[in-house]
Amino acid sequence: MIVEIIAVGTELLLGEIINTNAAAIGTKLAEDGFDVHHQVTVGDNLDRIVETIGTACSRADAVVITGGIGPTQDDLTRDAICALLDVKIERDEDHAEVIRKRLATRGVIADTALRMADYPATTEPLPNSKGIALGIAARHGSARIFAVPGVPTEMHAMIDDEVRPRLRAASGEPAVLASRLLHTWGFGESQIAEMLHDLYASTNPSIAFLINGPEVRIRISAKAATRDLAEPMIRSIEDDIRGRLGSAIFATDSETVDSIVFDELSNRGWTLATVEASTAGLLTARLANAPGFIGGSVVSATRVDDVEARATMLAAGNFTTDSDADVVVAVSESLTDDADDRVAGQRVGIVVRTPEKTTVRTISILGDTEQVRQFAVPGALHVLRQALLGG
């Protein structure tokens, strides 16, 4: 089943409010195995809303509209559905009385609030367990239309309680979309794409590449009748990817480099300190909540030709106020490789000293000073992860 999402509200187009509803609805629909080919945002204009809903109904099996069913004059979703279906507005008098009583407890009764008891004739009003604006379930041709509130708490409740069950029933055989996320570090996006180019042609299961700073995440998705049937499909392609990328894959699903480092420090009972010359305290802030963290220092940069040697010198000192830490992570200043800032690569030395060994690495980063800072921090975390795990 193909479902289209429409978000109504001029404030969304102007960027005054971030359109988190569409993302949340898309996630819920994907979990149920529905295909979302389009997400559309339309402003508070009756003709454009009517046109948008009509277009969506012509190319989707179902349309979910969020927003525009409140009490104000610019809430036009009800009117747009009426215009599309060529019907009039009706009022649920029982629900209107509920609204009157609710407002009376606040000492204010506004007639405009009763609009939230209105719905297009021939359609089904949907109850709202978290608010008072009725939702709408309708049909236009072969397409189903669902209108839900734009208030996130009300939207989530109505999608889960009213819309998803109806979509599942309409779709026939139940289906799920199961996913696995593989986190990699060490290869760029283009390198990953080249190494996995033949797998990208697969449609079920499918793979997609997501960028998270210097990390590349690979999402594997499989659609099947049940999660138990989707799991072997995912595992097959996951095993292939792991065989090609090896230790570049460092985490799965909700794991992060931070959580791995934190768990390992906790398991070993080691204390931790940082010293930074090029990252302006960003590494210390990232590790401040780590088990055993006892302090960090930001030192002024001293330009040297050997960034690894400089980082080693930094790690060799005592940078905590009370005592030496078991583990010290040091990040040197950066050294520019090229005088042309547009193509300059900057080298940063990273040293991790543990009770067992000292690990020394140089990483190269393209970009300006701020980019170097932002990418050197996860680089240091990954060197720390490898040192703690013996990699």
C-alpha cells in the first residue's frame, strides 16, 4: 500500500516550525510496511490544499493529512475535504457539548472552538484521545483520506489509535518493514558505495547510505509478512557487507562510539582524562559523562612538523588536578598540508595512553579549522575505542 503524507501550515513553509510530524508519521508507516513515495507541505490556502489532496489521491492508496483541523480561520483542512468531495460541513452535537463543558471550566466559551466538532458530511469523525479536535476518515475514489491534528501529542495518539489500525485492515495481508543500521568509520561515503555497489541494486532487502559526520551508516531494510521472516533477509546481506568492510563496522542499530567507550571504561574501572590542542574543549565535553572521567585540559597550540610526536608529549604529562588518570586521550594541534585552503588537508595527531599500551594515530581532515575540530573529536573517540578494545 502506498501512503502519501501531507503537512498543512504556512508556518512550516516559512520555517517557523520544523515539520517533525511528517517524519514521525513516515516512521510509523514504515514500521507497518507501507510505502511512502511523497511527503508534501502546503500552506494555509484553500485552493492549494484541495489541489494537493486531489493529486495525492490520484497517486496513492491512502493520504494522511496533519494540521489544519483546529478552531481558527486558517484551519482549512475540513473545508478542503468538503470541496474535494463536494459535501457540506456537519457538526457532531454531542462532541460540541463536550467542548462547551470543557471550555466552561476555564470560564471562556468561544464559538470558534466548536469548529473542532465539525466534519465533512459522508465522512467518519475520528475520536481524539489527547485533545478535542475531531479527526476525519474519508474516501475519494479508491483512495482513503485521514486528517489528524497538527499538535504532536494529538497526532501521535490518533495515528496509533485510529489511522494505523484502519490502514492495516485495508491493506489485507499484514506486513512489516524491518531495518538494521551498521555504523562504519574509516571509509568515506564514496568508498563505501564503491565497495557495495552491486548490493545497491537489491530492492528487498535494500541498502541506503547515511552520513553522520565522519561516520557512514548503512541501513539494511527488508519487507516481509512478519519480523521473523524479515530477519533472515537482513542477516544475509548484513553478513555480505561485514565480509567486505570488516572492522570498519564498529556498531549496530542504537550503539554509538560513545556508548562503546563508556561501557568499556566502566567494565575496566579505569579513570580517564583528556588534553586538547586543536579541539577547543569539544572532546572533554563529549566525554564529561564517561565513567571514571576526572578532568580535561585545553592547551595552546604549538606548531610542530610531527603532530604524532606532539600528541605523545601531551599524553605523557599529568593533566588532571589530583592524580594521573589510567587513560589519557591527547589531541595535537592541526598541521595544514596545503597552502590553498580550498584543498587543504589538515593532519591531527591522536594519542591514547592506557595502562596496557600507547596508541598513536594521525588522521587527515579536509576543511577549515571548525571542520577539523568537529571531525577530530569523533576521530579521537574511535582511536580511544580501538585502544580499549585492543584493535
